[in-house]
Amino acid sequence: MSRQIKLIWDFRGPASAKTAEHHEIHLKEYIASEKLPLKITGFTIQGEMQAIAFMVVTDENMIQVRDALKPHRGEIYQERNAE
């Protein structure tokens, strides 16, 4: 099985939560338009002035998505068990 990589876009400021939420919509549109076999996207509010949007890609899709969408950073994705 391929590694999964979480590509992350950081947003800061008073509108960061809304911006991250809206950015996730564009990530989903990109997945659909490119017909990519990716399913995990999301956004997380990390504080009053900081939020992130993210997309989980595989090794095979990472370079294409990275070059097209220019994420701010990435990390190895580890699925969390249901709490």
C-alpha cells in the first residue's frame, strides 16, 4: 500500500476559519476535475486566528497535486481511530 501524505494550506487572521472552509471546496473541485482517486479533504480550526485546509494524497498523486496547488507544507498522514 502507498504512503498517504497530508498536504496542508495554512490560513491566519480573523477570517482564517471561513477561508479554510472555502478552500476545502476548491480542493474537492480539483479532485473532481482531475478525476483523482482521492477522498480525504477537510479543514481544522486551530484557534481564533489560525485554521488549515488539507487534502490527503498518495505517493503517486503527490507531485501532480503539489505542483498544481502549491500547499504550504505536508506530513505523513496517519488515520486516527474513532474516539
